[in-house]
Amino acid sequence: MADDASGSGELTEKTENDALQKALAAEHAAVWGYGVVGSALGAEHKAPAATSEAAHRDVRDQVVAVLEDRKVEPVGAQGGYALPFPVLSAVDAASLAVVLEDGVAAAWVRVLDQAAERSTRELAVGVLGDTEVRAVAWRTAAGKTPVTSALPGLPPG
């Protein structure tokens, strides 16, 4: 069973909201990061980055709406984010996209673990599936193997 700050292991709207805030922060970072990804790609390869960025914007907006409906102030985006490595080529850009998708997946696994509402679990499963589909394409573009993850968002092993 999931744990929460109270130590009771009970899933509540608070545990869910806390996890949604972390997922929202990951979505903000992904939206920002895809700007970097797109800028490192040639014009003929920018469409997948734009599509990925739009998908993360849509999820971000859904999470903001859920939190606002619950009278919870959504976490805001940072002005900028530290890159895990320099992005100097199309392969670097694809590798960054993999990092972004994997980071988002990890945050949504936490939502799945901490969700009290069925609708939130359904959202998390949908986002995880979509994230893995995008990650497979980016792993392929980056020349990474394996290209798929049996359990997106969880550490390999």
C-alpha cells in the first residue's frame, strides 16, 4: 500500500494532489525541454518535437484544471531548467526527449500509486501509455536500446 505523510498508508485527496503537483512540475519541465529539443532538430524533424510538446501542454492543462477545481494552487513553471547534458546535435535532442519522457513517466507512476480517485488513476495510466509511445520513437531516434520499457516510469531492473 502507498505511504503518505500521516503514516497511515491511506490514500486521500491530499496524497493524490501532492502527486499531481509533482506530475505537473514534470509536465512543465517537459514543455520547456521540448523547446530545446525542437531547436536542435532540422526543420524536417521538428514536427515530432512540436507534437510531443503539445501533448505535454494538454496534460499540463488537464492537471491544472483538476487542481483548480479542488481549490489547490497549481505549481507554476520555472523560468528555466538545467539540462542533463549539452544538446549539440539531433541525437542529443532525441536523447533529451527520452530523459523528458522518462521523467514524466516516473512522476505519473507516483500519481498512480498515490491516487485516491478512479478518474485520476485512469488519467495516469493513459499518460503513462502515451509517454511510452513517444519515448519509443525518441529512443529509436537516439539509437538507444532497448527501445521499449515494460514498466514505464519505473527504474530498470
